Amino acid sequence: MTIHWCGTGLSSIPGLRRLIEGGQSVVVWNRTVAKAAEAVGDIARDIRPYTLEALTAALQPNDVAISMLPAD
């Protein structure tokens, strides 16, 4: 199982860090890869540019997608 975490705003960083530091397999998705790298690049192994199409293509059975993105 892989956790796909979308969005690295201030409210998401603590939970995201906890998952990664806990050894979970996490793919971080963000519209701006550089901003995601600033937030969790020190511990995240996989940071990708977010598009709905790219996320949809990456999801596998039993994966979990968490969206911290605004509803718009």
C-alpha cells in the first residue's frame, strides 16, 4: 500500500512528516515540486508534480489518496 499525499501546505506538514518518519510508503504530490521539497524534501523520497491525470495513473489497488488541496 502506498499513501498518495496531495498538497503540502502548512496544515498538512505535521501529518505528512509523521507518516514518512513512521516508515509508510508515501508519494508526495504538489502543484509546485520546489515548494514540496522545501516542506518535506529532507525526508520525502518521492515528490511529484500534481495533476489529477498523473495521480489517477499512479494509483494502484489498495493505495490511499489523501487530498489537502482546496476544493476548487
